[in-house]
Amino acid sequence: MLNWTTTETLNTTVHSTSELDIDESNICRAIEACADKAIGLLKTNIQDDSLYVLFEWNEELAQLKIVVTDATKQNDAQESVCCTFPSWGLEPIKQEQRAAYTESIKFWLHDYLTTCTAFFSYSLVAIFHSSTRDNTELL
């Protein structure tokens, strides 16, 4: 069970958590819980120009951020979800292992979204990146 912290600033609200476990099944469940949290925010988070639910994976920080954004990927909705995985970021790991983590996260998100009926209620496109917003791919 994830413990969520909500941080509000003038224009943004970030719902953040972390998963300390290194077991992949628990990390998968945490990823799904983050996606579920973000999808639960869609009703109030979608703006007129919203097009994407963007899943941003930062390999170095072992952090997943989920935002709703527009076609330019520049104007994010007010609320976002962020989860860090300290067990994946503490030790220096080889690039091959980082790439394997990234592929696992993409797979888990894709698998989850294909069965998430709440997500199908919205006309948004799910995209993913692990580098820059200019290099996104469909989930």
C-alpha cells in the first residue's frame, strides 16, 4: 500500500509516493497504483487542449511522473503523480539493467492500460518516454 503526499504550489499539485521494495511484482503493483491514481484525477485534470497522458520515466532518479498534457507536450494540467523507486536508484547499475527496468515499466503500463476501463472513458492517448518529451512512444 502506497502512502501519498500531496504538495501544492501556486499552479501545481503533485501527488507523490515511493516504493522501497526491490521485488519486481511489488514494483509492478506500485506502477499500476500510480497509473490508477493519475487516471482517477482525469475528471478534474483534463483541459480543453488535453491530448496525452504522459508517463515520464527518469532512469537516473528511478522516478515515474505522470501528467496530462496538450499536443505540444508543453502545457501540463495542474495535477501530476510522481513515484520514486529508491531501490532501483541507490546502486550504480549498468546501462543494460537501466534499459531492462525501462522496458519492464513500459510493459507494465501498457498491460495495465489495456484493461483499465476507467481510462477508456476518456479520449486521451497514453504515451511514454525515458529521455525527453520529443522522444515519446505510444503505450
